[in-house]
Amino acid sequence: MIHTSSQSSDLKNSLITSSPATQPEPHRRFQITEAGWLLLITMTVYAASCVYLVYGLHYYAGDAQSRVANAYYVLFSRMPHLGAIGFVWNPLPSMLELPIVALHPWFPAVVARGLAGSVVSIVLGIVAVYHLHRIIRGMSINKYLRIVLTLCFALNPLIVLYGANGMSDIMWVACLLGTYSGVLDYLKTNSLRRLVMGGLWLAAGLGMRYEAVPFGAFVILALILAQWGKVSIAKMRGSAIILGAPIVFGGGVWIYFNWTIMKDPLYFLNSSYGNLAQTATGAYMTPAMAHAYHHIIGTLLYVGRFGLFYWPLYFAFFIALWYCFGKRRDARAMVLVAGTLGAELLEIVFAYQGHLGEWDRYFLEFIPNGILLTALATEKLLGTRIRSKVISAIVGIGLTAIFISGTVGTVHAVQNPVLGSPDGSVLDHAFHRQSMFYNNGDPYFGTTPLVRYINTHPKLTILADTFTDWSIIVRAHHLNQFIIPSDYNFSSVLHNPRGRVDAILVPQPSGVAQLNAINRAWPGLWQGRVPWLHLIKSFPGVDNWKLYQVLPTAP
Amino acid sequence: MINVSTQSWDEVPSITLITDDHSQPILADSVDRSACHIISAQEAESFGVLPFRWDNGALCVAAFQPLTEATQNALKRFGQVRVFQTSHVDLALAQWDVYGSASQGRPRFGEIAVRSHRLKPATLKNALELQHRNGGVLGDLLVSLKAMTHWNVAEVLSEQTGIPSINLLEAGEEINANPRLSEAWGHLTQAEWRKYDMIPVWQTPDEIVVAVTNPFDGQGRAVLSAKSHKRVSAVITGRRDITTQLAEHYRDHDLKMSLTNLLDKNPDDSATTTVTRQQILVFCLLLALLIGVGIWRTNVSLAVVSSILVSAYAILVGHRLWIIHKGTQANHELSFTDEEVQQLTDDQLPVYTILIPARDEASVLPVLTAALQRLDYPKDRLDVKLLLEEDDVTTIAAARQANLPNFIEIVVVPVAEPRTKPKACNFGLQRARGEFVTIYDAEDLPEPTQLKKALLAFLHGSESLGCVQAKLSYFNAEQNLLTRWFTAEYAAWFDLLLPALHAAKMPIPLGGTSNHFRTTVLKELGSWDPYNVTEDADLGIRLHKAGYRTAVMNSTTYEEANSDFVNWVRQRSRWIKGYLQTWLVHMRHPRQLRKQLGRRGFWGFQLAILGTPLMFLLNPVYWFITSLWFMTHWGLIPQLFPPGIYYLGMLNLLVGNFTFTYLNAVGVAKRGDWNLVPYALLTPIYWAMMSLASWKALVQLITKPSHWEKTQHGLVDWTKIQANIHLGQQDAS
């Protein structure tokens, strides 16, 4: 029997009339969603805070400015090249800032005031809030509590500060939350796309901070364990590979560049500018750190104390831990517990070895982790057990109070000199509207006379190490008058300056300034003990810079 | 149109249906018994009529009184009807002669078949149940069940209707040699003869006698009578008799069509000539320019070339990234559930043609048979053409001895250059009876519901949906590392790339098999290009050029992955050569192509068809340059990469390689082959092999453009595969 096309049409009609695809779509009105409102609020608060901090308080986070400076050298130094981004700090923040730094000729403030970093941190702060809201939305928590929890994160003073100040910490938190979001979605919906996204966020996390490595390892382990007994071993292994492959690749690329360019695959670890070298100077060995040094309990107590950044974490963590084992095993609890531990593992190791800086920002992850664990604990404890509206309202108010107290607790926690170094002071200034101009914490403190001198001598070529001198270099009008470490001939000029450079700028070799390349190459130079230099001018201040003229007798 | 409406009953001509010259009344010579059977005995009796011949395009009907309006309406389905008057007695005697007595009628088909021991009663019962459930014609059903042969059916029909039968397998040569029949052949096209299952067997100045398989369907005779302006009568024969005669008669025509159809329809789309003179001229000019500038400014020219290639490579990497994004974003393939498939009742299904080109594949025939038997499609509506090369005597002999199911027709493709798969497919297509057509390789194991899913796709899709591509994967994925890589590559290709291209409305290079077409669309396009060694990819582009879409559906065909390195290089070099060939063919008129494909389609074409081989050609070049740099720090190398280009090259090397590796891993995971994910991470080694094949392809494109590198199948244990098919397993590993 041969069917004619009309018969096919009949068959088609009978099939298609039952298809829901042909139902007319309801008219859609433009509406801002719940997430939309939250992100709008976040953006407004972070952007306003940025303006207030930069233009109101004259507050500049040194590391954030330095990362912007790295991007600046890439585009505007005498020898523009991507390698100028540096091989110690993770490169992604500076890479993300590149397009904004490119606007420097028209808007110098993107570099001079570090606005490029702030823009990136605002954007990634919003991304962090988006991910956190999405994760909580996946839990069985009512809308009201979900919004409160999201706002508790978004408006936490430390999160706001880092969302506005251009530091990499909020960028890392965004990646951490993106990883959670992808992995938790995958475990819930089996969506491969979400697992891929989780893997990409994890890799991006390594681009921001090295904490991503232990965090990733723990989350991958949790992913395997969460699927244990539920799926085939091949799937457990495969999903772990898909989640982990991007970060392994990212790490490999980083090592490769360190090897090919810096001639040491672990340069980022071994560099004289790295964290290990800096902490080895003893500059960061505070009394609190001394208690943690080579003392396991002391280390755990030191690190654990930072949980006060969101105090409900302490309870929520143990509740989540309860749900990691036995028949009550919950994949989300396993991932969040593993992630919380993994995110702090590097700090624990470094604190134990005495390689940890004293900065509170190293523990910023406690805030998002605390909020997520609290959300999970809330879901687990309440579930659908409360049916009475009155009791529900009372419990809701109680929980709200607890959630908010966590955020308010952050303000109190940073008053503690150990927990709030250095941001307790920043928040104090912010809350009391006190300018930080000419404050010791201001990285530009005391640089103005030196910058002014250099700007009045634009033809003077100066050898300078950006590790310590970036705050001068980014404000000088002519970046090209500096020979800096990212220039291919820096090392050569450093050892044979005659006729190739007019002057050498050097800070007093104390603290981390001992690691300045000039101080390391020519010990005693700052003190004037090098005969082929003549002191042009001293600039008293925190770093006590001296500018020396290179004489014809120089090597 | 019925003549009685325009004339009075008295003016209606008379006819005598019965003659009594002999001892008992018999039908007059003017009555063609085969015409009588186009209506049932009940209709003839209730309407008081008897159709008695086809003449000059009209059905001649005898009646003893003016036709009622109801009768006229009922007869309208036969087109033009000419009424003759006769006496009541004459009509009744003729009806009795044709249909038997009113009380008993003539014996039914099944009764005759059982009575004549051609069929067992139990088989008849089963077949009748099947017919009740799935529809279809009883004779075809019995043949598809191998309960009867085509000739048995013809004999029973002959006995049932009293229409004489003719054995064309014996009389075939005589018929084909009969010059007087050439005029009759010319009245209808091959497609029409095939459609009506009919061939001419005798011709006089006034009459054509045709052999038919179904005497109850008079459509073919009506058309022939109308076109020839002659009387047309019929005898009965078997379907195999018809197909054999048609094959013999149209052999040369089909061969010519299989070689030149596309060339005649659209010479610019044919790869008969791979590179046109204009293209050679352009390439020569470019080469001369390059050499000239190279001599003048060596470093600059090298840097410019390097920059262009690096930039192109970066675009390709970006494209692949976009595919990961798009491919994992949502399900872009047409997905049909088992419930939807079950909603299709079998009596609604059209004839489906399956083309299976095979060469030197005798060992695969049992697997092929098992795989086709597994298809969830009424076998009486399967039109499978096993396309065997005339000089492949081993496979032909094996096929003839293999006791193949009756729905598989062995089509012997005459020897002619080029000896390519598309030529064989074109040859088979000329003989296709199906409204839809698909192509499988001999070793393919399609999922049982694939034909129905394809049908659903066409029914749900718009008229512009010209092709539905099923996914391809391998049943021997776990055989060795090569097969694992191959499977991972296919997963990325069919699960990520093709659905993403469909979603982006870009042209889809079809896979080698399991592409399902509307037959009319395929023929309209000129079918496959016999000179193109990746005729599938080429056809995908031509579909897009003609405004048709290709979709990917959620059904998989399992094939044999090439497990031997040398064999793999041969196969892969053919594919890559075909891509380059396809690109050259369609880029003969770039502006025209841009118009035909649209901007998006044009760039999609460049990325998929040129980009794929280009990447593999460039890979070893850049790997070599990078290695050379690390080994020698040769000063020329940095000059090849101006600053921006250097970073782009670095991105290509690192991000690009990772992207494609990751793409493979995600692809296999998406398919559910999680066990292949770790192996997918080793694919950079696979690319080195791809590059080897690519360079071989490039050389061969210049030296032997249409040479078909045959892939050797059967490197797996087929007995195991066959056993697994019978167990209903898809994965033979």
C-alpha cells in the first residue's frame, strides 16, 4: 500500500493537534524577578560603596591596586606583553581588568584610583550573589527566608567591602559559589551542562586564588562520595573528571608559563616575591600567628575563630555533617561540608607552617559557606514539619533574627584586632566617615612628592621594581620612563646599568621591601654603599625611597 | 467524468458481455476480467454494474439501467467512466462468471492458499491477526513473513480472480527483447511502473497487456490507458518478476542516472571536476603573490600568512567553544518517547526504503539480516535494497544463498567508474518504492524504533525538513584505545556539534549512514554526488542550499568502529579529502553560495567543512614550530608571530587543545558513555593521527580526487555481535 501525501497530512494533523507545542503562548509582561531585584540591590550597594570608598574615604586596597597595575604594565609599559601580568599572583583578576585598563588614556582613574579592579569586583560580587541565591532557591526554604539569607550575604559588610574594593577575594568567592551551584544542580538534575559550568567556575577560581586547588579537590571528592552506590563507578569517575579537568588544565597552563617564561615551573610558589618569601621575612608573624605556628590545635583554633564572620556556621556545619553519613546522607550536605573544609585547607596548612599573612580576607569564604550551610540546616531542621501559620511565623522571625545576627556579628568580629586585620579599621573609617587619606594603610601614603619629582623630570629613565614601587609608577605620567621587571631587559639593566638608565629608585630594605630586586641585587645600595651611584633625592616616609643617579663608573 | 450525465440512456452504446457460442456461456472477448476486479462483487451487485475494460483512459462499465447518483459517485474514484448498456441477464451472468455465485462468491485468497497447500492454516490465522492489527495486504504480509513466495501469491491471486498469470522470470528475455513494447514502456516513467507494480508484457496496435501484482488496484492501468489512448488489460505476476524485469529494462538508464543525475541537474554541484579552472587560476595567483611578497619581504609575508592561519584557527576554537555552550545548553535534537512511537499505528505507515550499499561484506550478512528483522516497522512496508557490486561475486553469491527475508531485494550495481558508495546508492534510489528513504551500512545496527522516530520527525516537522539524521555510535567502543577515541569523537560530533548546528540554523554535514530523507526531496536535489567521497557531507550542504533543514533525532545506529590503525587512516583520509572536495565544489561561486546559504549558513559551512580539515592540517605545522622554538630558539620563529598573534597562537595551542579534549569528554558523558571519559582526555594523541590522515588526504585530493578508500569492516567478532542482537542488546562489547 502506498500512502499519498494527503494521508500523511491526516496523520500529521491527528498527531499535531494533540501536541502542547501548538497551544498559544500566554502574553508575557516584563517583570523583574526575585533574583533580578536582589542583583539590582547588590549592584547599587556595591557601586555606591565603591564611589564612597574611593572618592569619599580615599581608601585603596593595596593588592587590588597592584593587580590593576599589573594589567597596566601589560598594555602600557615600554615592552607591552601579557607576561607583564606577573607570575606570582593568580592572573585572572588582572586579565579581567585589561579591557577596563585600556581606557586609561581617557580615564586615568581606572588605574590611578584602581577603578578597573572595582568594576570587576562589583560584577563578580553580583555574580556571587546570583549563584548563592540560585543555590538557596534549590533548597526547600520559603521565599521570605531565602531572600533574607541572600541579603545577609549580599549586604554583609565584609562582602560589600570586597565587592567594592577590587580585591580578588570576592572574585574567588564568586567562583566558589559558581562551582557549588554547578555541582549541586548536577547532583539534583543530572544536568551535564551544570557540571561543566561547575568545572569552569572551579578553573576560574584557580585563576583568582590558589585556595581553589584544595577546595576543588574536596568538592570533587564529595561529588564522588555523594554518588557512591547510586550510579556506576564509571559515572562517578567520569563526572569527577569533567568537574576537575578544567582546573587541572588551568593549573597545567600556569605551571607551563612559569616554566617557559620564568624558567621555573613552580615560580609562583618559589618566587622571591611570593607569599612564602614574604612571610619568610617575618613581616607577618603576629602574636596570633605565632600561636598557630607548628601547633595543630593552635592552627585550628586560629582558623576556626574566623568562623565568627558568620557565627551560625558553627551550628550549621555540624548539622550538615550529620547529614553526610548513613541513610540520611544528603549530597548537598556532603558537597558543602567538603567545600567549607577545602576552602580553608590552604590557610590551615600555611598557618601551621607560618606562611600565612595576617589578613582577615583569607577567611572570607566562611561567610558564603556559613550562609549556605545555615540554609541547608534550616531546610533539614524545619522541612515541612511546621503546619501552624502562627508557629511558622514565630519560627520565621526567630530564624531571621539568627540570620541577621550572623551578618551583624561580622561587624563585631572585625573589631577584634586579630579577626579584623586590616578591615576592622577600614570599616571603622567607613562607618564613621573618616577619610583614610594620608593614613598608613593608604598605599599611596607619602608617594606624592616622589611622583611629583618624577613627573617634573620626564626624561629621566628610572630602574624600579614594581613589587614595591607600583604605587609610584601607576601615578607617574609617563610609564615609559621606568624600566620595570616585566621588561625583557630589566635583569640585564639591573646588573649593567651604565648608559642604559639614568637613575635607580629603591625603598628602604625593611619588611617585604627586602625582597625588592634592586635591594637583593645590590645590598647596601639604599644605604649609599654603592660607589657608582649618586643620591639625587631622598623621600622620607613609610618606605623611605631614595632616587640615585647612575654614574659613568657604573658596571 | 461519466458519459451518462450528458446523454440519454437510449443513446448509450450497447455491449454484450456473455457469448454462448460454446456449450456454456462465457465472457466475451471484449471483457477484460482484470478490469472487473477493481470493484468488489458486493459493489458490482449493489450498483448493478460490471467494469469490463480500460479503454482510451476510461473505465468501461456495463449496466442494465441508468446509473443512480450513488453509483455515479462511487465510480468517480476511477476517473473517466464510459457506460455501456446491456441486458439484466447478460450482466448477471457476467457477474456470476467473474465473481462467482451470489450466495458463495469466489473462494477467498487464504482459503485458496491453504487448499492448494501453499499455506498452513495456522500461518494464515496469524497473518490475518497481523493484518487486522497492522493493516496491509495479506499477500504482502505472507511474503514478508516468508510464509509464501511472491510467485505463490501471484498463483493464488490468479486462481482467485480467474486472471491468467505470467512467469516473467522465464519469459523475461522475450519481453525485454520485444521491440514493439518499447512504445508501451515509454508511456510511463520508471517511478510510475514501480509505483503501480506493473510492466508491459504485450502490445498490439489497439491494446497493451500489462503484468500486475495486485489486480484489485486499477490505478496504474487507468493512467497507462489515458496516456497511451489504448485498451489496457492485465495479467498477474509476482513482485519479484516485476522488479527483475524493471531492473533489467532500466539497468542502463539507472546506471546513467546514478552517474550523471546531479551533473545534469546542477553541474556546479558535481565533483566530477574537483577544482575548476577558475579556482586553479585563483590558487596560482595567490601562490604567485605569496612567493613574490616572500622574496621581497620574507619575514613580513611569513608573518602575514601565519597571522591569517592563527586567526582562522582561533575562530575555529571559538566556534567549538560555542558548540560546547550550545550543545549542553538544551536538547536541540528531536526527541520522541516510546509512548509517542507507540501512538503510530502500523496501518498508517508508508513504504520505507532502506538502501544498504555493501562490498566485500559477505560475512556481515547474517548481522545485517538480524538487524533489519529487529526493526519495529511492518515488514510488508519495508523496501530494503541490498546494493551489491556486479563484480563482487562472493557477496552476491553469499547474499543469494543467505535465505534473506523477502523484504530485502538484492540489487546488482553494474560495474562503472567511479566505484563509489554514492553511485551505488543512486542506483538503488532509482528503484526505491518508499515515500521515505534511508541509508545504512551493511554492519549497522539501528535502534529498532528508528524508522518510526524518523517518520514522527517528518510528521512533526515542517515541509522544509528534508532530512533527519540519527546519531551514530559504535558497538565495539571498548575494543581498543582507537575505538574508544573514535566513539568519543562521534559522541561529540553527533551529540553536541550537529544538534548545535541545527539549533543555529547552520548547514549540517550528514553522517555516512542513518540519514532519513523524503524520497521526493532527495530526488529533487539530484541525490548523492557519485564523484564526492564524502557524499553525505556534500548532500547536507546541498539540502541547506535548497532551503531544506536537517534535524538530529534521539535514535542511534551502532556501527563498527575502525579498530585497525592503517584501516582507520584510510577511512579518515577519505573523509577529510571529501570535506576538502566538498568545500572546493561549493566554493566555485562564493557569492552565490553566500546567497543560497545565508550569512550564518555560509560561515557555518566554512567552519564545519573547511575548518575541520584545516585544523588537522595546521596542527602538526604549529606543533613542529613550537617544538623547534624550544629546541633551537631560532630567531625567525618569533617573527612569525606578531605580539597579538602570538597570544592568539598560544590560546589556540592551550585553550584550543583543551577545548577539543573537553568537548570529547563532555560528548561521551552526554551520551552516557561515562566509561570513555578518561580515554577522551587522551585525544590529543588521536589528533596527531588525524593530522597524519589529513595530510594523506590533501596529497590524495591532488593525485586521486575521486578515489574511494574502502573501509574494511568485519574486524570484530561478528558471531558475538549477532548473538547480542538476538538477545536484544545494543552494545556488543
